[in-house]
Amino acid sequence: MNLDQVQIAQRLNTPIYMVEAEAGWLVFNAETAEKLAPLTEQEARVLASSSTRLPVRSISWVSAVEPGSEYRGGELPAWKVELEGDAHANLWLGANSGKVEAVRTNNWRIYDFLWSLHIMNYGDREGFNSWLLRGFALLGVVTIVSGIVLFVLSLVRRK
């Protein structure tokens, strides 16, 4: 088995080794070397309660996310913890590491929408090398060059 990365972390006050292998992340107790299972729902509730003052509304297991989801690039599987409150916050906990991977609120969702408009990538909202953005950049360059050419031509005409 090839190991890509080893991290030392802490999960529920227990030191752990997180090992990235071909099969994904494996978690071991750093003191006993025992392989640990992913967080249970009860453990995820305890972590969520210790990470925020807001009460937990619901909790769900997420093993895959669709493109454009509010949770991108984080550890999977994960626990999605919906919190009470006006911000409609979602707390994303890595099921293996127990780390808070992301906090998503209404303000973040507005920012994410505006970011997608800015980079003109409406699908996954990550890369900014979309053909739409390149086309508008090319149109901008053509507009600038034509403006310079017209300005030079008008100066020549006056003389």
C-alpha cells in the first residue's frame, strides 16, 4: 500500500494519525494504533455542539456532493449539521478527521453567488478559465484596440 500523506490531529480529545492512502483517508488512534471508524452521529453532535453556541436542528450523513454544492473540496464522507438561527448555518464535519471542514451561512451563499457572477462560472464556481470569461476578455481587448486605432486615425485626419 502506498502512503501519500500522514497527518497528526486530534479527534474528540484523542490524538489520531490520519493516513492518506490509495483507498482514501484512514484514521488510527495515535496511542494504541487501533484503526478508528468514522464519527457516529452522536459524536458529530458533540463536536458540533462544542464548535458553536447554536443548537443543532438536524444532522445528516453525506458521502458524495453534486457539482455546485455549497460544500466543495472538503473531506468526504462528512456530516452536514444544520444549525438553528436566522443565518441558516450548516456546519460540515469530516467524518474521519472530526475537523470542521466548512461553515456555510446565508452571507456565504450570497458571496458564493456573486463570486460565480464575477468569474462567470455558474456550474462548479471554482475555476475562472471558462470560455465565457475568455470571450468577454477578448471582446474587451478588441474594443480597446479598436478605440486606440480610431483615436490615431482621428488625429491623422485632423492634420
